Amino acid sequence: MPSAGSFDLPQHPDGLRFPHTSQIVVTSVMGALVLVFACYAVREIVRHRSYLLALLLVGGGISYLNEPIDDVLGCLYHPVDGQWTVLDTFAKVPLWGLGIYIVFFGGMPYLILKALDRGVTRRQLWQWVGILFVVDVAVEIPILARDMYVYYADPPFDLAGFPLYWLFINVGGPFEVAVLLYAARHLFTGWRAAYLLALPMVCNAAGSIAVGWPIYSALNAQASEPVKWVAGAATIALGYLLLDLTITWAARKSGQAEPDRDVAYSVFQTTSVAASSSSSASSLSALSTN
């Protein structure tokens, strides 16, 4: 029995060791993906003077602070023995996960935002949801097969060790980042562009709790199997409803209006405008004197 004041939570499995070779391979692959997006960010800065992608990528990395919390709530365990630990708060989490957060919560929202700028239909936005689902499954199932982490507490909707309700928990965050920026990017100009560093973390945390609370509650209450299945279904339903509402609004907005100007000609947009205004005023003054 737990002592007074403690939490009676499911116990993660013991005796697991982080597979060394798999850790090297997966960390290298994630590093390569981050490098691809970093090069894309540099291209956006050079060609368009837009720092948006660069800030989102950093923000995606910052959102990794949510991972230990999600691990405890969602009953996910990364073996500690042999792990290349990058963060140790509620739980220890590995370096390779930082790369997927940068890509999934920083890079993918940018690609969805670019699609919104071009104009998209509901069907096309649901296709983007499908792409995020495929990315999630393509990452998780092979890595689970290599015992790099494990979902415990007998979760429902299990497919090759991956509880499918996590698709809806994971996808809400990046999708909300993209749609929020499409709706209100004009608020993130000048020095307020720094807020972009926190946006992926906030949307990830909000989406995780809003969608995942039924299954989190059932797992940590160590509920019966039927209750877990009902809770998992409720999480899937909440995730679908959130996506449906978001997609309905975004498709209407994307189809009826010109996109707002890109966030940034940069974080330094305000300075550039001020310098231009000063130059124009000087020219007018010189003409007046002559």
C-alpha cells in the first residue's frame, strides 16, 4: 500500500536496458531529419528573411519538456540503463526523442501552414492529418520493436505495442500550431516573434490534456479492462472532434481569404521599418531645403 500523501500509480517495468546499437541508429536518423529542416530554415532566412521556421524548430525542441509529463500520465517508460539522457524531470528521456519533437512539433506545423497559405479543402487537411498519423506510426512501431521504450499498464487499442489513441493525442499539438499561426500570425511580429518559441510546447501540452485525460485517468486509476477501452474510445472521440472543428474553420478561412503576410520578414521587422521611415524623412527634408 502507498504511504500517506503518495500517488498510487502503475509501476513501470524494471530490468530493461536501452539497446545500444538501436540508440545510435535512431539518434543518427533523427539528427539527419533535424539537419534537413535546419537547412530549410536557413533557406527561408536567406531567401525570404523569414525566421518563422527557425523559431518553430527551436520551439519544437523546447516542447520536449512535456515528454516526461506525458510519459507519467500516459504510462510510457524509457529504459534508463544505457540511455543517453537529455532531460530528467518527472522521468528520464533520451536524446533521440528531442529530434522527433523538433521535427514533429516544429517542422511539420510549418509545412501545414504553407499548405494553408496556398489554399486547402477539408479533404486536403484531413490528408495532412493522415500524413501525421503515418509519420507517428512509422517512428513508433519500429522503435517499440527494438525495445527502446514501452507502454505499460495494459493499455487498450494496442497495435504492435503502440496504443492507437496516441495518434490523436500526438497530432492535435502540431495541427493546432499551424492553424493558430494561420489565424493570428500578425500577432507574432517584431519582438513578439519570440513567443513562437513557446507555441509548440503550449499547444502540445494543451492538446495532450484536452484529448488524453480520459485514458490518462483510467490507466493511472488502474481501472478494469472495459473501463480502459471506454476511456481510450473517449480519447479518440475527443481527438477527432478537436480536429474536425479545427479543420472546418481552417478550410473555410483558407478558401475565402488571402493569407496574412509571413510572420516575419523577421524578428527585426520593426527595426527595418523604422530605418526605412527615417531614411524617407531625411530625403524629404533634403528636397525641401533645396
